[in-house]
Amino acid sequence: MNSERLSKIILGPVVAEKATRVAENDNQVVLKVLPNANKTEIKYAVERLFDVKVAAVNTSQVKGKVKRAGRHLGKRADWKKAYVTLADGADLNFLGE
């Protein structure tokens, strides 16, 4: 797999209450990924970039919300979310603490 593609697959962590709860209870990490990335690519990218063992990957499509600014309507972009389950004993910390 192309190393350039691997570095572009993961766009960043999702910072939300549900993501924090899932991380504490189920040893999962929630990531924002490219919309055309598949589960195999996401698993390979996380294992290579963060040097951890991945047990499973679940993905979901997040539909963009329709927002209003005065009398004008706009729509946020659709994006893809990946729930990455880490193997037992593995830990992934984005803050570097």
C-alpha cells in the first residue's frame, strides 16, 4: 500500500462526548477519515502510523447538517467516521502525555 495514501487516510480525531465515553469503556478510538477509505486501509494506516495493534474497524457515514444564515441555506459537508477497536493492552494517546 502506498505510504503517501496511508498518511492521508486519517484526517484527525473526533472530539466529542461519545468519542470520550467509547474510548474509556470499549478501548476504541474515533477518527475522521477520507470518505473513500475502506476498513482495511484504515486498519493498516492506524497500525503503521501509531504503532498499535488494531482488533476491528467499524465505519459510518455522517450526513452534513443543513444550516441557515439569515435567509440563506447552506449545507455542511458529509464525512466518514471510523471506530477503531484497539487490541488488549494497546493505547493510543493523541496528546502525547
